Amino acid sequence: MNARRPVRRPAPAPAPQTIDVTITAVGARGDGLAQQGGVRLYVPFTIAGERVSVRAGLGAAKEGKGEGVRAELLEIIEPSPHRVPPPCSHFGVCGGCTLQHMDDGAYADWKVAQVRTVLDRVGLAGVPLHPLARTAPLGRRRARFAALKRGKRVWLGFNGRQSHRVADLAECPVIHPALLGLLAPARELLAGILPDGGACDLMVSVADGGLDLLLVGPPALDRRARERLAVFAEDQKLARVAWQAEDGGDSEPVAHRGGATIRFGSAIIEPAPGAFQQASDAGQAALTAAVVEAVGPGPKRIVDLFAGLGTFTFPLAERGTVHAVEGDAAALASLSRGAANRRITWERRDLFTDPLTVKELDRFEAVVFDPPRAGAAAQASALASSAVPLVVGVSCSPATFARDARTLTDGGYRLTHVVPVDQFLWAAHVELVGVFVR
């Protein structure tokens, strides 16, 4: 009879402990970084140079390729001269902002430094960076709110930091006032629609004719709920209301009062409910200006990859002919309706699995690409082997942009400059436009 093998049990996690540490830097997600016994600590709401007391050992944390443990800030022993009172009473509870405790200069410098750091990391040190293009408070024109009903009360706001708990918003110095103004009547509406314990999300954006609302998550809407939504649309003068049973599913119209449109230059586009849009007017204007300036005067043959609704397609069509390529059918349908009688052609194509080939790319004088956060690895590889004289990359992820930029420069392109853009005020997120030439 074989002896039973001993069961190997994982070593117990070390108990949380209170320690004093010095913050050496602020990482890419906005957490302060410190070292203790060879272990990296991630401490939220801190600034480089501060001496703080923390409770460490709250669980594993990872940022990029760095690993460490999460820590809770208990006390600021020696504050940074760049520390300021946060402007929002929800700071520290709401997960929407993580950097309100920095003064404006330190905050802007940190955002630019995030772009510089990732470029340096891939061997592109010294690339000129333009000044940060800013979005002012109250400038964010779209948001996704979480709602939860408990008893007769509805919590409505943003999720807490690394949590599904809803921070019930009473104020917000970031979002457009029209979005904030919708929350109180929306709570009353949801109290009559959601069951006890029910949850949903509200995707709201500012459109030409009022707010555009997509309700996501209630598994079903009965006739009474639909009637309430229709009355709500009329009372709040909403441009459109739609419902989606699950995230990413088909949406159903509930009310359409007209004006659920947005503008790109002279083009008027009606996006599908919940379609991706740039977060702010100022951010969109900054990104568009950087792209158009890089492409320069026409006429040119231009291809706009990951074109979306046509944020860059339509302004670029004033400089030459544009071929828009997009994988999302609903976005491309909106773009194509607005492209009638313009110098625009379009194509539905998954650029992750089926990027434009070198032969196809070489028909154009300029390429613009604006991928999701995952970047455009496959398309960048094809571009690196092409003869296109000008490539303009737009990115919402400096890390994946840097990876793709390294591919392009290894293929013979030169990154002439980068324009950092801040659309998400007081968040760790930063966007950019980079210009490559042969």
C-alpha cells in the first residue's frame, strides 16, 4: 500500500502591517510607488517625495511588467509641496479620478512624463513632445454610470476604485453639467423600473439635440417600464433613449425625439446608441488638429484605419480623397451615411486579423491609424515594410503606441514628434498623436 503523499498547502499571505515609506514616483496608473524589503508597494493618492504611513500587504498588484503589493494610505507624514485639496467631495471613494490631490503643474508634468517614459523604454528617447493639450473641468461630454437599487433607494454614479461598489454622485467637477443634471431624475426613474437588488448602467452622451441615453443591463423591460422611459425622454428633453439587455448586445429603440447627432467638421453623423465617441470637445479638437496638421495641405490620397464614426475621416476629406477602414458594422454604417457626396470610400475589415497589405498601403500618400488600447501590432508590421511617406498614429495607450512606434522606426520611419492629449481630467489616462515620416 502506497503511503499517502502530503498535501502541499500554499503559504499563508503575510498579515497586513503598518509601515512608514517614502514615495519615489507615481506609476502609470496614478499610484505612488515605494519600496519595502525589496517589495514594490502601490500606494494610491500619494505624490513623489512624500513620507507616508501605509497598511501594506492588502493583495497583489501589477502595473505593466512590475509586480508588487497594494497598500492603503493611512497618514501623510511629510506632504509634497505639490499636494492640494481635491476639488470633489467624492475623491478617494469614486474611482473616476485618482490625481485630484496634485497641483495643476505637477499633474500636467506627470501626464507628459508618462509618454516620455514609454518612448524611452523602447529606445525612442529624445523625440520632441509638444505641450499637453488640455480638457477643462466640466468638459467631459460622455460617461457611463452604474446604478444599483437597494430597497427604495437607487445609488447612481461611478464605480469605486477597484470595486463594484457604486459611489452615489452628488457632484462631479469633470463631467458636463447636463450629464450631472440627469442623475437626480434618473434615480427616480430607476426606482420605478429596477427590482430590489437590480442593477444597470447608463451610457449618456451630449448630442446636438440633447442627451443621448442607452440603458444597459436590465434583462427585460415590460410595457410599463418602456412607457416610463418614453415619458422620461419627453420630460428631460432627451434626443434619444435606447435599451440593451446585455453589454455588447443589440440595442432597441425606446424613444427618439430627434437630434441624436454629432458633428465632424461639416458632416452630421447619427451614431448607433452607445457608440464610441471622443470624451470631450476639447480632446477631439486637439486630436483632429494634430492629425490634420500632420497630413498637411492636399490633395492627397489618404487611408484612415480604425476609422470609427469618422472623427478624422471627414476633416481629412477636405484635404484629399479618404478611404475609411473600420471593423465595426454599426460604426461604419453611420460613417457611410454621412459620407454621401464626399470624397470618401469605405470598407469593413478587421485590421487585427486582416491588416492592409504592403501593396494596398503603397497606393496612399498618408496613413492615419487610431486603434483601440490593444494597439495595431499587425498593421504596424505591414506599414513598416511599406513605402508610404507619412504615417500618423493616434493612441489611447502610450504603451502600445510605443510598441508600434518601435516597429515603424525599425522599418525605416522617423518619429518626428508626439502631441500628448488629456481628455480624462485627473485620471491616469493620456492620449497622443505621433507623426512618422520616411
